[in-house]
Amino acid sequence: MLCSRDLLARRGLNIVLISRDPSKLEHEAKEIERLYGRSTRVIQADFTGGLEIYEPIEAGLKDLEIGILVNNVAKQYADNLGKLLDSEDIAQKLSDIINCNMMSVVQMTRIVLPQMVTRRKGIIINISSIVDRNPFPFIAMYGATKAFVRNFSASLKAEYSSEGVLVQTVSPFIVETNMTLAMKNRFLVVNAHDFARQALDTLGLTSYTPGCLRHALQGLLLAIFLPSWFCCSREGVKLLSLFANWSREQSLPRRTR
């Protein structure tokens, strides 16, 4: 979960960071150790890769007791805000999104779940999205991957809750991340630290959460004004097309004055 590493370290947990940028990983690890006095481990991996990336991850986690797994890696290209075939280099981008948004959740769960079952204790937090609820034209691939995360998490909870493993799906709206930094209008964006704090407070209370009150209200408004039947209607597609065009403009770098 976004900024959850800091909150979990503050609560006394040691942290493993997995990402593709080794220099950024080392910097964040040193900050955690400096601020919270917790030990950290870093593992470099690009989750857009295939099955081969998980062997070194599994080796890096082999001697650790993983109490909480947070699957929060995700990928979405700004030019994918449109019809499925409109983006350039679409084959590679679709592969990246599937590997990053879906395969990572399944493979990381496969790696850590056995030890949780053995201990009869563990928590898996899967970060989905508000678009996991209904079909959303113009983000078909991203929305489908997040619907997978929600479905997978619910099924996993049913399978393993009796064995002491808590599985939670967090489905936020827009949270401050690298994917949102270029947005010119920020009124829909929730601060990452505030979001993570509120979302972590729901652990043990619910298996599915929007994460924070603002996103719960935004989700309610979406359900009222953009129900599933409307999103896929002719009028809904026109409206979502306008929103996709607006979103692409928000993602463009600001011009230098």
C-alpha cells in the first residue's frame, strides 16, 4: 500500500522492498532504518517481466518470516486511455500491464502463502482500484486486471481464512503516486500517507475497502451516476470518451512558461 512501508515500520515491523530501481530502493531502505530503526532488505525486480523474475525474489525471501504481504505494484500507460487498439506498441504494453497488475499478485502470493499457512497467521493486502467494480470503456485492460485482483482476493479469502490468513482488497480512487504526479488538477487526488494510514486502520474489520472516507464517498457517487448499465451504453461511452481525453491531457507534462 502506498506509504504503508513507513507506517508498518513505525509499528515495529521489518521491511522488504521490491522494485525495479535499485538506487531508489537503497535510498528508501536507509531512510526506514534511519527513521524507525527497523532492518530492511531490498530486492531488485521489474514486475513487467515474465516468470523468470520470481526465482530471485523467492530466493531473497527464503530465510524471512513474512507476516504481511502488500501487493501494490501496478502499471497503466497514459496513451492506453482510449480504445484497446489505439495505443502504439500495444502488444508490449498489454503484456506489461498483465504481468505487472495480475501475475505479480498471484506469484507473490504463491511465494509467501505457504509459510503463512504453516504458521496459521498472516495478512495479504492486494491493492485494486475503484474501477474493479464495473466495466469501464477506454481503460478496458487496466479495469480488467483490477477486477481480477478483486475476484482473486475474494476467492483466496474464502479458501484460506480458516487457516489464519487474512486477505484484504483495497480499491482506491486516485492516490498520489508516480502515475498521478503529472496531473495538473489535483482535487481528486488523496495524499498517499493519509490514505495508507486510514486503509491500514481497516485491517481485520473488512475484507474489501475503498481505503478512506473520501474514496468511499467518491465510489458512492460513481455507483449512482455511472452505474454499470450506463457505462456500456451509447451515452455512457460518449461521456467516458470525453473523460479519457481529459485524463490524457492531465497526464501530459506541463509546458514550460
